Amino acid sequence: MNPGDYQSHNDGEETRRQLAYIDRLTGYVSTLRDELGRNPRACVVTFGCQMNARDSEKLLGILITAGYDETDEESDADLILYNTCSVRDNANQRVYGRLGVLKGYKKSNPHLKVVLCGCMMQEEACVNKIRTSYSFVDLIFGTHNIFKFAELMCEMFENSGHPGTQVWNETDQIVEELPVRRKYSYKSGVNIMFGCNNFCTYCIVPYVRGRERSRSPKDIIRECEKLAADGVKEIMLLGQNVNSYGNDFEEGNPDKISFAKLIDEVTKVEGIERVRFMTPHPKDFSDELIDVIANNKKIARHIHLPLQSGNTEILRRMNRKYTKDDFLNLVNKIRTKLPDVAITTDIIVGFPGETKEDVDDTIDVVRKSAFDNAFTFIYSKRTGTPAASFEDQVPEDVVKENFDRLLKVVQDTAKEQSLKYKGQVQEVLVENVNDHDDSLMTGRMSNNTLVHFPGGEDLIGKMVKVKITECHGFYFFGEIAE
Ligand code: SAM
Ligand code: SF4
């Protein structure tokens, strides 16, 4: 199928409205420039996952188009925007902590506007707390109306002094083609879908991001073509559960293609050299996808496959819809058909009712799966999720002990896995000058780990072959291969 055969879902009307608001916003920014005697500066801070990072690029794109300069320094900014996360409580607490500091900045810069958006703002209790304890915040909006950012900014300038809050409960809209300011010239995330229908019992995402909505293949491929034309080499396809892509399209709709088919199409875009995806759900990981990865070397040799727990009863209570054996069988199949693929995972410790023996099951899966890396999280009780009202919450000291036991095995397993790369020649996308030693460059291997090697800045954004000489667990040293 050609990109032209797919239908765009976007008639462009809302895009045109928002572009007109960006124009209007330019006027407010220009007035501000006259008052300041310089370009106003905007600082966008992202909390949380790759989806938020991508949203922040869109928000910054609008601000820059309207005339703001970008700054990384909050103390220097005339607009500070926090794009928040609420997956775990510590993310919420970090936002509250930093808001306390912003109050001081507001006093020294009367022009400063503080804007909050993202998942936390979809929680009524958070918005109420901000309204009462941090009343200096100028604008609050949620995840569903993020495409209205320019419109909301205009309202903020028009109603100066009256804090604006606009949080929607749902949307079925996907608005395409608004400006984006990418953080990296050579790689980019591309949303393929928004929201989640899985309702894992610990997780707040379905409540703050809404139901699954897939973008049309045509819009996705057009975006990838534009990115490639702009010098992007690596694309990461983003969604909360990428392998349920297209499930929301009706039968008979030509857009209804599988995720496996979609990723294959994306790799055909001229100029794109590597395609990643994040995150697949183990319950939906098809044989078709494994075969497509096996036959397509442009698809990165990395699969992030969240386990969450290795105990079948805990998995049932988490509503994950797979058992310990299902997971192990899937890993086995992947390891057999894709021997060069790195597998990483997410694990939660301390889910209600979890015993030491249950964690032993998780440790068993870590050992048998030989994960290349694992992100381990302590269970965080999220108000409104089913697990928050489970009565058998686990005491903190038990969680801590289990967490430390698991972490040790995760680290040992990862280190062992990394040794297999020693002596190998790997394709590396060069990302930046090494943070600690400017004679070294840092690049990303197909398996998603970093490698440092001698080289010049002219290599940034290029694919080079690097021979791995030293393994340090989560990173490597190497040298350019002849
Ligand atoms: N949709 C993806 C998935 O299913 O893996 C990503 C969801 S979430 C943003 C990323 C990770 O956060 C999850 O895989 C899970 O391990 C962790 N997480 C989600 N809710 C959590 C909670 N209440 N407490 C601790 N960790 C949590
Ligand atoms: Fe949360 Fe589960 Fe959806 Fe991932 S699949 S976002 S963990 S509900």
C-alpha cells in the first residue's frame, strides 16, 4: 500500500483555527518584547515519559513561532511551562516543590507567566490544590486540549490577572500539522496513538489520557517523510500500547492496519535509517510483529516489554491479562527468532498483596528472561485507580527489602548480558559530545544503549560503525571500526 492510499482523519479546520491563534499570540509576544526591550524567553520543563517529551516539543514549537526565545534557565524566563506527569506520586511532589520556588521568581519578574499542563492537571484534586496553594499560576490545561495551547495563551493575555483553567474530560480530536520544535535534529518521536484502554489496576494513565485514538497511517507517514526531509535518521513510534494500534478503526476501514504493518511502512520512508517503538504490551505482541522485526534490519534491535510482576496472581490483580508462563513463552519466542534483540522491562514492587514469594517469582522471570535492563519502580498508590482501594497495601519496610533484592538481580543480569557485546561492531547513531570528556563522542546503539568513542563533532547525526572495546553495564566504550 502507498501512503496516498490511506485516508487522513484531519480536515484541517482546527489546525487553521489554531494557526490563527498563533498569529494573534505573536501580537501579545511583540507587545511584551517592547516592554522588556528584548525577546521574551520561555522555559519548558518536561516531567515523565516520551509522550510528554513529544508534547513539550509541540508546545515549544508554538511558543517559538509566536516569538519567544527558548531558555533552559527558569530564573531567566518570562514564561515557565511545566508539562507534568502523574504516574507516580513522587512526580507530583516534585512539581509542588518547584512551584514553591517559582513564587519567588514571580516577585522579581512581574512579567513572568507560569503555565501548567499534562497528566497531573487531569486530576481534580491537583488542580484544586494549585488553585488554593499556588494561586500565582496563570494558566492550567490538561492533556485533551493541548492542541489549543495558542488559543489558551491568547485568553491568558486577554484576561490578564484572572487565572485560566481549562481541563477537558475527553476528546476524540487529533489535530495535525501544528509547529514543533524538536530537541534533537537527528531523531524524533512520532505519536501513532493517544490514550489507553487497558486499565491496569495500578495505573492512572487511562484516566488522565483517555481512550485509545489512533492517528491515520497517512498522517503518520507524512510526518515521518517531513522529518526525514529535515534530516531525521531515527524515529520512535510512540503510544501507551503501540501494538493495539488501529483497534479503534472500524472493520473495512482501509486505515485499519496492524502495528506490524505500520512499522514496516515507516521503515520504507526514504532517509529514515532506524525505527524504534515504545511501548508494546506483552498480551498483544503478535507473531506478525516478531516476523516483521526479524525481516527488517531498519527496526531497532530493542524491545521494551513491561513485565510489571512475575507472579500470575499479582498479574491477574493488576489486570495485565497474561500469566508468568505466557510472558516467559513470549520472551522465549523473541529470543529464538530475534537472537540479536535486547529486551528491557518495567517492574513494580509492592503492589497490594505482594509477598516475598511473589517477588521470588519476579526474580525468577528476570533471571530466565535475562533482561538487558529493567526499570524497577516502587508501587505508588494513585487515587481513583482500583488498586488504591485494595486493602492489603504492603508495608514500606517489606517493599524496600523486596525492591533491593530484585534490584541486585536486575543489575547482575544486565551486566552479564552486556558482556556479549564486547568485540562486536555496532551501528551507532552519534548523538553528542561526551558530557565528561570532549575528545569522546556519545552515540546510541540499535539496542538503545550508549557508547562513548573517540571522534569529532562532525559525526553528530550520522550513523557510524563502532567496535565495542569495554562494557560497563549500562554503557560501553568503543572505537570507530575501519
Ligand atoms: N503503557 C506503558 C506500559 O504499559 O508499560 C507505559 C505506562 S507507564 C507511563 C510506565 C511505567 O510506569 C509502567 O510500565 C509501570 O511499570 C510504571 N507505573 C505505572 N503506574 C505505576 C504506579 N502506580 N506505581 C509505580 N509504577 C507505576
Ligand atoms: Fe498504564 Fe497499563 Fe495502559 Fe500501560 S497498558 S498505560 S500500564 S493502563
